[in-house]
Amino acid sequence: MPIARLELDRNPIPMRRFFKSLFYRLTPTVLMSTLAITAAAEPQHGIAMYGKPALPADYQSLPYANPDAPLGGTIISGETGGFDSLNPLILKGKSPWQLRFLGYESLMGRNWDEPFSLYGLLAEGIETPPDRSWVEFTLRPEARFSDGTPVTIEDVLWSYETLGTLGHPRYHGLWGKIAKAEATGPRSVRFTFSEQNPELALIAGMRPIIKKSQWASKDFANASLKDIPISSAPYVVGAFEPGRYLTLKRNPDYWGNALAFRRVSLALTRSSSSSLEISPISSIASRSASLSSSSSKSGRR
């Protein structure tokens, strides 16, 4: 150490010149790093937990779907017990099995041919930096609820906060890890996370979106059977009898009929029984004549 002090004494360093030189040396590096992050955080058609999504931006349908499959038919699925609610997003009551997935849509949709990859559904694009400290979604301008009204950023923000505070406890975890939720444009919303977890960017894209105005004067956490959901999904609630059956019918005006993610034929009817039966359309077609008109429907998903 004495030698080092001696050398410094013999060759005094002008500190102002030193830091000025250091600043000009580091500035290009910092600028390049910033530009790299900015360039990487560009809107994409999908996101994967690791690596890149398998499907290109111009994919025509999900790999396990037949886009040319004929429309029509009936699927009947049974379940044990009954139901006393049509709101699968809250803790109160029991709703029909899978109503959450068949009756609601999220910003992104999952491709089950990949371990964990999501593609745009209500959102046309997703943007996140390399560290995934935040994620931003851009809504499709054509996205509509079943009553014809557009899905808005206000609906998205309200859905996330409502589900995270009043919804089923399974939705509370994500909301507790969101430090900030904000609209960044007329059709874009950003969620900034409070902890470092790359999976949060994907989980954030999987929350169901609810129509805010439907619940303006109602108690969301105590929804009753009279509160028939208005959603953006391909199917809407039809005839039902509490505890016995629920019919989901195809929405002929579904906004996403031409969407690549939705190019797969599916028909569904729900009824409560002591067993679960999901049969191919072809095997049910021969029995469809014996079904009442209130317990069948045709649709494309």
C-alpha cells in the first residue's frame, strides 16, 4: 500500500478528467444495452416459457386442429353432483365443469402441443423485456363480447383487479405479484411485477376477461343464477335447469370465427349425470335425434 500511495503521489490523477473519460467510455455500452433491451421488447404473436414459440406468426391453425372439419354435431358431458352458480370465477357456489374455459376467454391462449407456450387470443400481441420484469398486451380491435360491445382496456384492468381481490382465491396469487397495472395506449395494457419470476409474464396472459359494465350495480362475489355471463367466448349460455343440465350454444356472431387460434370444430352440450362422457361428434350424431332441442347445439371453437 505505501508503494501504491507513492506512485499516486508521483503521478497525481486529475479526477475530473478521469471520470469524464470513464463516462464517455461507458456511455456507448450503456446505450447499446438499452437499445438491445428495447429491440428485444417488441410485440410478438406468442410467448414460450423457454426459447421461442413453435408456431410462426402466420400459422393457420393449432397443430392438433382440423381447420376444414365440418360444422355441427353434439357433445354431451356428464358430471357428478349439480350446480347452483353460473360464475366459475368466484368461491361461492358450484358451477358446471369447464364453464370457465368454454364460457370465457383470456388475452392469450395455450397450445397444448407445447410444454408451455401461449398465442394471442383477445390480444394480438405480447411484449416483454428479456428479464420479463413486465409484460404488455395489445388488444385486437375486433374483439367483442357476446352482446356485440368491444372488449376494452378498462374491461381488462377491471377484470384483473376484481379477480385478484374478489374472485376465487386461485386468482389472488398473481394480483399480489403485480406492482403496477396501467393502460399504455387505447388498446394496450402493461403489468409490472414486484418480483423476479419469468413465468409471471405467461400467467398474466391467462386470466379470464369479464365485461365490467355487467357488474356495475351487482355484487360480483355473490353472483346468482340470474347473472348469466356476458363473455367473448365462442359459446353462450342457453337453456338450463339448476342441478340437471346446462346448454352452451354456439354464438353465430362470435368475433373470432376467422382467428387461426380458433380454427377447430367443436360442439358441446352439458348435462348432469353420474358419469362423464365426451364422445366424438360422429358417434353422437346417430343419437342426436333423440335429444330435445334444448339440449343440443352446434359450434366452432
